[in-house]
Amino acid sequence: MGQNDCTGVKPNACTPPSGTNLSAQDLYIAYNIYSINQVFLSLYLAMGNANSLASESVGAIVTLLNPPKQTNIFLNDLLTALGAGLGIIPGPEGKLAGLILSTAQQLPGIAKYLFPTGTVNTVVDQWASISNQVATVVKTYQDSLAQMIPAVENDVNNFIAFASTGQFSVTPLPDLSNESNSLLTALTTFIVGKALEANNMYLTRAIDTDINELQLNSTDNLSFQTGCGSGYDAAGICGPYWFDSTSKVTYSINNYNSMGKSPHDNMETLFANWTSGDLLFGGAARCSASGGPKGNLAQTIIGADGKVVIDCLSSAQICTWDVNSIDVQHEYTDCPSQPGYVVDGCSGDANGCGSSDGSFGSINVPNGYIGGYLLGAPVTDCVCNT
């Protein structure tokens, strides 16, 4: 094989074998040595590209959501989030990334490079410094990937585990080097969830509800206009809501520090740049249904069977609107009511709400609300969500 070196992250050091002096079986083995090197090298390069984007992305999220300065985040959780990024790469590259993930999880000596827990034990307690630290985390993960190539190529059992799938015996090879954004999406989804949590923002949902359909069919019966009725945009958003068309659940973000503030603009920015409605809202719902976070991120998303579940990348609390009750104690069916719900009245008696003699009261609900007061408020009350 001449001067070929396929045991490390060395661009152009590992070239495709020539079949002129090789049997068909030898050529098959040699090609898999080459292709495994090239695929893992492209993943290493993708992580290197992500390094230049990571600090900028995290800094922009912090600026947008402006969480309190002090919040503990474990850097090892950021490493785990990067590893989970393999599970959300789309297309044929995603199929190969999923194969790498599933195969590695069966090989403890390899899995430690995809999920290098314990490598960076630092706790960051200042959001302002996270964007600086995350570049170190990405570089640490890239260095871990560099160790994965010789761990596969220099060990017969590890090599056979990957090569025997047949997925590396193709040409052209899937190239993961352009998947930096997909890898980062897992990391930024985790950061978004943590920032929402730190900022006292809760994810809310109305089950079996299409808010756009509800607005169209019940306009005359609604206590306030939802901002929907003209359909959803490309990201699945209308007004302050995101709709999961698969499960028919409408979600929103409730800012406990300012319940009348619409999350629409934030959702538009988040979904255009750093996460998706399914990862943020749907993931949180599925994580909650499976028992919620179980400690650090690695303990949560890597199950006892070794399988990786990316749902809990979104760690924000999720609460379900109570559609059957109209009282201060029952804002949600699964979370306590937030301070000020219903009892604070509308800001400045907005929209003509309230009366000087108290005969016509004003009731405040959060922006993005889809609970009992939307359809069932007493006629003597005026409900506002701004």
C-alpha cells in the first residue's frame, strides 16, 4: 500500500487502494480501511468547522434570551450535546452518522470518544463566559474524535464491527465535513433550553388543539384574538404559537417575568438559526413523557441499553394548559399556576377591559394562552393576553 497511513487525521495521507495487485477480498478490506478513515476524517473536519461557529452562535443566543448572569452549566453536558448531534444529521449523511452512533454504542472502547464524559469537569456559572468556553469544548470534542480513527483502524474487532455493516463499501463516500450546522444544532438546542430555564420561561402546550383551526372556527366565541387564522408560516408558527402537525399539539413559550410578552419574534429567530420546533417543544414533551432529566445530560440521553435519545436536549419545563377550569389555581394540569395569573388584571385596563365600579372585571392570562379562559370566561369578565 506504499506510504499510505490510514490510522489518523491526516488529510491526503490515506488514498483509495488500487485493485491491480489485490484479490477481490483484499481490495474489499483495503477499501474499507480507506473509507472508514475518510468518513471519520470528514466528521473531524466538520467539528473543526463548527469550532469557528460555536462561540458566535452561543453568544447570539445569550444576547437574544438574556438569561440571568449566574446559572450553572456543566461543560461535560455540552460535550454530550455535540455527540447527540450525530443523531439529527439529515439525508444520506445522517444515515451514516446514525450507523456510526449505533455501532459505537456497542463498543465501549469507541463510545467513549463520541461521548467523552468526564473530560471537562468545569462548571460555568456565568452566562457571559459560556460563549468563550464553548470553543474549548468543541476543540476537546474534535480531539476526542481524532482518537477514534486509530481506535477503529488498529483494532480488528472494532474494524470488523464497522466494516461488516457494508455502509462503508460505497462510492462516492458520504461526506460529513459540511455537517457543522447539524452538529451545532444539538448544542444550541441544549443552550436554548438552558437559557429559557434560567430566564424563568416555560414551554406550554394545548393537546389535541390546532390553534389556527380553533381561531377560524370559533372567532365569535374566543375571549381574545389569538393572532392566528391565516395559517402557519414555513417554520410552523402563527402568532405566539408553534403547531406540531404530527401530534396535533399547539405550543408556546410563557415568560413568567412578563406574561404578556409575545414569544413570536424569539421563536422566529430561534427556529431560523439554532433549533427547531420539534427539537425544542416536541423534544421537551417526549422527554417529560419518558420521565424527564435523570441527572446530567449524559445520564439522561444515553439509556441503560446504550441507545442515545436526543429528546432531552431541550431541558425547559413543559406545562399543559387546563382547558376545563377557570380559576386561579388551575392554570395548568401538570404545573402550579404562575404568580399573577388571573389576579393581576389587564395592564392599564387594556382594550377597554374593566370598569370603574367593578361590575366588569379584567382578567390577565399569558400571551400564548390556550386554557379555560379562552373559551369559557364569564360574560362579566374581560380577558386580555397582552
